[in-house]
Amino acid sequence: MNVRYERKLEEITFLNLQKGEVTLMQLNEIYNKFGFIFIGSAGKFKGIKKEKKN
């Protein structure tokens, strides 16, 4: 996986996630800012869930 340039959070799409074009730092930023949890299996993106706050 090669990321040509680092995208801003606003530029990241679902397709970028599926293709693996997003860094772990970006995923962490999305989690911290929006509360989304990314689901993967065997190194592949499987889905997104919204973290439940109690």
C-alpha cells in the first residue's frame, strides 16, 4: 500500500477506506473526532460502526 499524499479528513471517502488508501493515523483521527469504529478482518476493511456512548 502506497499513499501518495495524506488526505484531509474531509477528503476521505468510503472507497478510500475499502482500497486501503487511509493511514492508521487518519483512522485514529476519525475515531477521535467522530467516534467511528473501523472493522477489519485478515487485513481487509469490512465495515464501520458508530461507537455507542452510555
